[in-house]
Amino acid sequence: MSTALLLGIVAALAMMAGALAVSSRAKLGLALIDDVVCFSAGFMLALALSAAIPEALRVHPQRSALVVLLGYLLVHLSQHIIAPHFHFGQETHQVSELSSKAAVAGLGVHSFFDGVAIASGFLVNPALGVLFFVAIALHKLPEGVAVSSLVLAAGGGVRAAYLAAGLLGVMTVLGVALTSRVALLTEYGLALSAGVTIYVAASNLVPEFQHQRTLRTALSFFAGAGAFVATEWLLGRVM
């Protein structure tokens, strides 16, 4: 089993951990996941802007910027047209079964490209693959909270909530497995992943905490960006 595929499976398990926090009503776990939202947004933005996009532009200077935009627009299409009700965070209001199924479908696209991101990073160098893995594993926790709580709010049971989270985890693993086998993903997967990463960080995660304006959320966000810089430096020394 390749390292990329193994880390894709670990990222999928992080999604299940978020679902477990909701189904078990673990208040401490949910509170910590709120902090993870802030932290992962900072980490993901730093990764996309300072590592993924420059590397994608180095490989394909003429086309990568347009492909980054395409990745961003693709997630917007999937989450705000196919799944307009979705947001990162625990769903506390009753929703329709159709809304929950639409959210799972919309997140399937995003989850697939999470896997593509991990595999594309490893195709460039192991350090970038590990950085993508860290970013994705971090935001899989609140994603697991979001999708499982949506299923529960729509009247589904705990089993259905786990099934939804598990399905998205499978999509992530599938993204890893197909990247090296599909020429388009091998060639442009990194640029697509950069656009997806920017969208998830700036359009999904940041709005979840931006209105809070507390020192804790600000520190968590900047700590995420700082953690990326530190992790990139450390990996550069050991890999």
C-alpha cells in the first residue's frame, strides 16, 4: 500500500471521528472541533497560497491559474447549488431528508478532491503530500460533524450518520487511488486541489467563525498559518 493511499485512509477516519463526536454528544470534543475549524482554515490557506499554487504554476505556467479557478468554481457548484443548505458546523435545526442527501452528494465532489490533493502532493514530493494530508485530516473533523449532524437533523439514525460520513471517506480514498491512473488528474490535480483548498478554507471554514471576533478564534486561525510554516520547514529538514 502506498503512503498516499494509507494517509487517505487515515484522513477518512478523521471524518468518522467527527461523526462520533456528534453521535455521542461529546461536548468537549465538539468544542475542540470548533477550534480545529479556525486552525485548519489558517493552515489550508497558507498551504494553498504559499506552496500548492506556486508549485502548480511552476509545472504549468500557462494553464494552472485557470485550473485553480476551475477547482474553486467546481466546489462552489457542488456545495451551493447541489447542496445549498450545507455549512461546516453542527446542524441544530431540523432539515429535510432531501437537504441532507443533497449535502452528502455535494460533499462527495469535495471529498474526492481531498484525496486527489494528497496524491497530487506526493507526485510532486513527499513533503507536499504530507502537508496536504495534515490540512485535509484537520478539516475532516468538522466535516464529519457537519454531515453526520445534518443526517441526524433530517431524522436519520446514528447508523445513517456514520454511513454518510463513511461514504465521504470512501470518496477521499477513491480520489487518492485514481489520481495516478487518470491522466487529467495526474497532470492538473495539484492545481485543481489548490482551488478546492482555497474554497474550503476561505468560503467554508472562515465564515463559520468570522462573526465571533474573539481572541481565541483569531489566535487559532493565525496559529494554523504559523503551524503550516513550521511544519513545512520541519519537513524540509527531515525529508
